[in-house]
Amino acid sequence: MRVEDIMSEPAVTVPREMMVHDAIEEMLRNRVGSVVVVADGNAVGIMTRSDALRAAYHAGCDLREIPVSRAMSEDLLTTKRTRTLRSVLRTMEKHNIKKLPVVDGFEPVGIVTMSDIAHHLPEEVQAATAKLDRSDDWNQSATHR
């Protein structure tokens, strides 16, 4: 089975200049847990609910004052429609992530999550999630951008 068979599309995207408050509004409106951040139509990052919370905590100011570029994860990994679910799951496990934007070139076209894959490969996802690093930035002393 391939990513294109299960991915959510289209990808919910926001520009990097958008404020976190407005990006959260997009997430709520679209009932998603993350948005792909774009610049000139290309995927440049991802912002999850956790990223938004972390940015708000560290900034100590109104979410209307924090640009998405300060909250997003910039070390973006992506995948292609044609990859197999098992190969994507291995990538997620290796990099300790739960969501991968699907791109055509650099343009985001969808997203695949570990939850999506779990519906098709439950035993493999269970084994992968058991290995995921569960410590998040809530427990780490380092600050976020």
C-alpha cells in the first residue's frame, strides 16, 4: 500500500508570515492537528499544536504577536505519494515524528500521519510508537526559538 492510498489531501497550509493565532484558527476550521508552512508555494516547515503551545509559552505574549516562522519546525521531512506505508513508518520511527507532509516537487499536496498508517498496519505502528521518544519539550530545559 502506498501513501497516496491513505493520505489526507489537500494539505492545510499557511504562510510563514501568518500569526500563530490565525494558523490555529486554520487548524480548528479544518479539524487538523498541524499545518504545513509554505513560502512561495513550497513547503518550508510544519507547525503542530504542540509547537504552537511551546511558542506561546516561551514567548510569553499574545498568539497574535508570534509569527508562524517562530513556532514551526524547520527541519522538515517530507514524503512522496508513491512511497510505501512501511517505508514511511520507518522514516517516522527513525526521526521520532508522527506526521509527514506529502509533496509533489516541493509543493505540499497532502499529509500522512502515524494514525493514518495505524489503520492499515496496526501491529507495526504499535511497535514503532513503543520506540518513539515520549519526552517532549515540556520536559526539556532548552528553549524554542
